[in-house]
Amino acid sequence: MKKLYYNVVVVGSGCAGLNALDTLSDNGVSDIALISEGIFMGTSRNTGSDKQTYYKLSIAGSQKDSVEDLANTLSEYGEVDKEICYTEAANSVPCFLKLANLGVEFPTNKYGEYVGYQTDHAEGKRATSAGPLTSKAMWEVLYNRICKKDLKIIDGYTVVKLVKDKDKITGLIALRGDEYIYIQTNYLILATGGPSGIYRDSVYPESQRGMSSLPLLAGAHAVNLHHFQYGIASTSFRWNLSGTYQQVIPKYISIDESGKIREFLLDSNLSPKDIYTNVFLKGYQWPFDSKKVEGSSIIDLLVHNEILKNRKVYLDYRENPSSFNLKHLNKVAYEYLEKSKALLSTPFERLKQMNPLAIELYKTHNIDLSEDLLEIRVCVQNHNGGIKVDCNWQSDIENLFVIGEEAGTFGSYRPGGSALNSTQVSSLRAASEISNREQVNKANKSIINSFVNNELNKFEQLIDKINNNQNTNSAKELLSIYQGKMSDFAAFKREYNQMTQIKKEIDEILISFFDNYSYDRESLLVEVFTTYDALLEMSCVLDAMIFSSDNIGSYGGAISTKENVLIEQKVMDLNRQIESTLEKSFFNNIKDFSKKEDWFETVWMEYRNKRGNNNEHN
């Protein structure tokens, strides 16, 4: 096994990983490297929405805002670490301005203000956007910066194991084809994204796979694994259909196996006014919300019910829904279209007026919304849970940092666009904490001890077992089966008995997985490990979902049923969250946090001491 050494290793090449590497470099940390399964494969570069939102502290107009106000919004619905929320709020503006200064085209008015708008689960106008591909624009400026600095990128390798000695991280093992390497490191930053491979119906790009089980296997804890965001999205081209895609009021239709077309929303008990108002509201209430099942989230349920009847569901932008009249809209929807100068005759014309980039986006994927139906499902888009971290994004394992979506810093209700802010704040904090540690400038390549050598030997034996496995069971096919089960029974609509059965099946498979499953001719060795990772993630997520159904009921981004009877929400304690290990899920109490008033002179002294700079300057 080839062995390499780097002082700090970043895993993952999305906006979080790139910013971590860039910040380490800016802070003068040497011997750093980024490792990626594919530099162009991540979610940041390959996803977006109608106008992908970046959520930050308001810095425009007369809106009164403060770090504390934003932190309170982030923690309003509980289940989150308030110190982390405060940190995300405090660092939102410098992180945002770095991106703007690097060239991300966030719009400004004639005075230079970054004007904002309201996003879901938030008041005020803190949100901004650089268009449908905001995260891609972020990724591009950060990637160009990395390239200009000629920083080390180890591309094409999938990390499949973390190695720790006692409670401290020591390195990782990565695969590329049949080659595997060990990278020894003093600090490890994981930025591999959420558990994107556990669902069939998904907005995550197909190239994004996650590997979130690795820190769990190493002994880290997770929080809020049951909290995801699900919403209506297209399937032939994976894209969420929020914002103007809904606000222009497209026609919803389903087609059964005989070819019969139904405007199924009209078959519900809702009035035309309620139907089309709820469709409009899906624009900025895109994630399914158990509190809105009699409002905008009824649309998600009606779509899902059609799919369970083996019907295909589509959006049709070519003509208005039957019986549609602008008078059917409530005042908010009507005035929104009026102010947008979009009181036009068809959904396509309204979309063209309000957001032509949303049309062009689909054209680049050979879908013409003026002519084509757009197939949809209710899909997973974001994971609001993840690995438990502190306000520097360090996990329970010393020197192992987890940033971006892989970190569990959100509860059920997070403002839309706060995930983009989190990629930048988390990476800044982790890289800054590593930079500030005294030993980082003294780090030397240490000798690989007997414990680590033993771990490497065990991994090589596992590779031999897999390669010599005569069993023809395909890991890839197995994954597809359970992705389907997760989408059908453990997504935004969760059936308790089915989840219990699926978890039992997965746990039994995992016991002897490497004895019974291998890779076929069309796959690679890495597929065995990514399938194992996804199944392990499913097991932990299901455990948290079952625990949540028992102790909380239907809440947040999902409803739970038992034998098709709704499990009602129980009284919530917002000062605790569900924590998970490989073995079990349980409640933990969120630590108290109250920010005391700072005294500038004291902070200045602490700041200088932290950097070893005691020189007096006026």
C-alpha cells in the first residue's frame, strides 16, 4: 500500500472543501492537500434552483438586523446548538463578501447595496442570489483561486476508511480503481456532503454519493439524522422546482398506464382558489412541512399519492390549468405576479417574464418547457442533520473536523439558503482553528505505529476477500432496491412498520455484507464500499426516524404513520435533539448559550495573544 503524508487533508471538492483549503493556504499552513472522488462531481457544482439562495445577515436598506437577530432565527425552532447558530450568523457577512469580491455576481443596486428577499422559514429580506447556479458560481471562483495557488489536489480517489489511534485521527485510506493508498495526516477536514445515495427520488446530482458513515464508523456521534428536506423536483434532469417554477401556476397532470390524463389536483376536495394559491405558495414554501399539510404541502401529498398508484406525474407549462383564473389567486399571489409584470396568459409566458434563466437551464438539458412535459416526483434535496460538531466544526474525535452539509448544524426548519452560508462559515472556522493551533507550525511526519500498521493490514485482507469473493450478488443492485424502499416508506411520508422492517433487513445484510456482495464487470471495487456506506447510513437514519416517530411523532419535514394512521405530534422539547451512534439513537440536552457583552480592549488582547503577536501598535 502506497503511503503519503500531509499536515492537513481536506476530503471533498465542493464549496466547503475548496474554501477550507483556500483558507488554510491564506493562513500560511503548509503541507496541505485536498482529495476528491472527482473534482467536478460534487453537489455545489451540479445543483441549484430557480434562483438559488444565499442566506446571510441583511446589509441593505432600512431593515434592522444584527448577529443576535440572525442567530435567533437560525435557532428559533430548536433542536440546534445555539453557539453554532451564533457563529454562523457572526461570520455570514465576511464569508459572503469574500465570494462577492472573488467575482460571484450577487446583484447590487445603484448605491452598491446587496438587496435581498424573503426565503422559506425566515422573516425579513436576508436572502440573495446569483441566479439558478449560485453554488456553481461560488465553486468556480474558489476552484480558480485554488488553481492559481497551485495547491495540491489528489483527484479520482474515494476515501473508504478513516484511521484513528485512540481518540485522535491519524489518517485515511482511499481507492482509485484497484489502487489504494494510505494518507497520514495530523488534521482531517471532511466535506463530502450529506447522505446523498440513500434515496431513489433525489435532487442530488447522480455523481454525488456522500460517504457520511465514515466518521460514524470511526466513533463520531451524529445529530438530527431524521431531518431532511423533501420537495417537488424534476427527474429526467434532477432539479428542484421551487420559486418561479411554482409561482407561475403550471398545470399538474398525471398519466396512468392506459395513457389517461388527469388534472388530479382538481379531484381533491380543495376549491380552485385553494389549489392554485397553494401551488403558488410552493414557490417559497418548497420543502414539505408537516404543519402545512392543509396548505401548500397538500400538493406534495397529492403528487406522491398519484405515484403510488403507478401513475407518472408532470408539470405542464404550455397552458393554464383547467378553470384557472387570475381571480382564483389570493391577494399575495396576485400582487406578486402584478409587481413582476407577469399577469400573462400561460405559465410559460409568465415564467419567461419572471425568470428566463429558469427556462434556459432546462434547454441546456434538452428540455423545452414551451413544448415538453416535465416529469416530477417528491424528492430529497438536503440533509439538515449530520455529524455532531462544536462551533469550530470539530467532531467528537480529536483533529477530525466535519464541515458543510456533512455536519449536523440544522434542525428541521432552516431558512432557505442558509446551507450555502454554512459551507463557507464552517470551512472558515475549521481551517482557522487548525491554523491557530500552535502545533500546526511544528507538525512533523510521525512514524506509522504498530496500531496503524495493523489497521492497514486488516484493510488489505478485506480487499483480498472482496476480490476473491465467488458470490455473484451485486452490491450495486442491492443498493438500488433499498434506495427505492427508502423513497417509498422513509422519506417525507414515513410508515413506521415498514421502516422497522427495512432497518431489520439492512442490519442483517450488513453483518456479512463483504462475504455476500461484490462488484460485477460493469462496476468498480469502490462500488462495494459506497454501497456499504449507503446501507450503513440508511440504518442510522432509519433508527433516528423510528426514534423520532416514537417520541416526537409527525414533525418538521415529514409525517409518520402507523398502519396508515397518522402519528400525531407530541409535546416538543426544543432544548434537546436526537443524537445517534452506530448502535442507537437517544435524546441529548442542548447546552445553554448566552453571549455576554464584549469589551473591545479585552478581545483585542486575546486576539493578538492567540496569534502570538504581543507587539503594541497604535
